Amino acid sequence: MGSPRSLPRRTLAPLRVRLLGGFEVEREGDRIPPQAWRRRRPSDLLKIVAASPGRAIHREEVIARLWPDKYAGRPMKESHQHLHITEAEWQAMLSDFEKTLDKFKVPEAEQKELIAIVESTKKDIVAGVS
Ligand code: HEM
């Protein structure tokens, strides 16, 4: 990327954002009515940006804060391919996993479900499995 383009600043009305004691945005002294925020995400994003003055916020951080339940890591295959994980290493991991489930007294039915989920990732993790 080159140097930042200079924006025609004077045409942009400054915003005043209130974060404490209720979220409120004013544009040239006029309060933006709550119903103008038709969706929640744009205001959530603005809150994050406004609460971090002078600090660049990484895309990953924004994603993690807006969608805390959404997986933001790398794909399974891409993460493991270069490790050349063997069948024996996979079995060792499974054995530890089962011991851990036992230790925390995870009931049999849930153990089966969890092991099935982990097994379903094997093709992306162990070298030479398709
Ligand atoms: C023998 C089994 C496994 C071994 C030895 C292993 C090892 C590793 C290692 C070393 C990395 C980091 C790679 C890197 O950054 O270069 C990694 C990444 C990852 N592993 Fe595994 N792994 C195993 C099984 C699993 C399983 C069963 C899951 C989930 C069901 C899993 C989920 C992940 C994820 C999501 C990442 C990537 C996170 C990211 O950087 O975005 N792994 N694994």
C-alpha cells in the first residue's frame, strides 16, 4: 500500500460518540436516533473503534469480539499438513483424550459423541489418510 490518500475532510461531519452511560452518536450536534441503527453490528463495530483511540485494531480481534463463538483460526488441513503426523501419534493423542474425558467423568454417551467429532478431523490431520 502507498501513502494514505488525503480524504476531503471538510466534507465529513465530525461524530461525537458517547460510550459510557449509554451509547449515543451525534453528528453536527444532532443525535442519531436509535432506530437509524437498523442492525446491531455497525454500532458494535463503531463502539470497538471508538474505545481504542490511536490504536489500530486487527481484523482478527474485531471478528473475535463481534462473533465470539465463530471460529477464526486456520483451516484444519492447512494447520497440520506440514507436521506429517503419523497414525501412532494420532492414536497416542486419542488415548490421552480418552483418559482426560474419564478423569473429568464425562458420561459415556457424550464421550462417544466427542470422540466421533475428533475422529471426523483425522483425514485433515494425519498424513496419508483420505
Ligand atoms: C495428533 C494429533 C494432533 C497434533 C500433534 C496437533 C498439532 C498441532 C500443531 C503443532 C499445531 C500448530 C501448527 C502451526 O502453527 O504450525 C496445530 C494447529 C491446530 N490444531 Fe492441531 N494437532 C492435533 C490434532 C488436532 C485436533 C484433533 C484438532 C481439533 C479437533 C486440532 C485443532 C487444531 C487447530 C484448529 C489448529 C490451528 C489453529 C490456528 O492456528 O488457527 N488439532 N495442531
